[in-house]
Amino acid sequence: MLALAGAALLAPGPARAADGAVLVAQCKSLLRGAKVRGDQVEFRQDPETVGCWAFMAAMQDLVGVAEVANQPPILGACLPPDGNRLQLVRAVVAYGGAHPPALREKAGVLALLALRDAFPCRKE
């Protein structure tokens, strides 16, 4: 689906998001240069953009684990069936902008809060 995801994960350099502010900065950098062509996302390959892309790939995988096993959502977020990783990146950037205190949280905490906020699970 996302052709450059594999290349992004193999890029050299320290591509890690230590805290929410770092993750949001990395994701903003990715969004500034991202070009969507069909179902492919192209972006500049550097430690910042790759850091965001790889981190959000892991979050996307974690969210999908429970869906595949027909279990309750592990992270408390329910992605739309036609969702994509760029939506997750945008959600993290939006959440960081709307909730400045969350920028001091660990990257995983901020991403979790952002995904729960952007993609709540329906109560049935």
C-alpha cells in the first residue's frame, strides 16, 4: 500500500522520537514534504521524516493487532477500514497543536492520546 514504507524503515541514522515534542516536529517535517500519489506516499528520506514514519508504522501495527484477532482494541483506538498511516501522522500533529502539555509526554503516550482522540471506538 505504501511503497516507501520499507525504504523508510531501512534508512540509516538515529530515527527515534524520545518525547511528544520530538515526534510532532518529525511528523510536521514529513507532512511539509509529503506527496500522495494514489495509495503511495513519497517524502524526503532523512532521520526526522523517517523517525515519524517508522514510529507511526509501529503504532498502526499495534492498533491493528486486536482487529485481526477480533479482540477489543488494545490501544483504545479504532482506525477506519480505509484508513492510512498519513491520517495517523496528521492526527498526531493536530493533537500536539491542540494539547501543548502532551508535548512533554513520551512519544508513545502522545501518539496513543492522539489516536484515541481522532479514532474513538464506537460503543455499541
